[in-house]
Amino acid sequence: MAAISKEEAHKIIDRMPTNATWDDLIHEIYVRETIERGLAESNAGQTLSVKEIRAEYGLPE
């Protein structure tokens, strides 16, 4: 899991509604971490083509 600064954590919390739950916060953190990981993989060239994905799932081209 990627590191997050206190400032970044505060920004996430500050954007949430006052009636947000712990589950809401966990979801927001999960979504952010997933997006950041995907962007890092993409920037590192760790991507698959649509053709490769279709083949992996047995879908027609």
C-alpha cells in the first residue's frame, strides 16, 4: 500500500459529508489507492492491450 501524508488524509476527510461513516472513509481511501497504483503501473509500462485482455477472458476480438 502506498504511503499517504497526514495532509492528504485530512483533504480526503474534509471533502466528505459530515454524516460520513468509517466505511465511507475506507472506501475513499481504497479508491484513491487503487487509482494511484493503476497510474503508477501505467507510467511504468505495465499495461495490457485490449487484445490481450479479450484473449485472457475468452472474448472475441
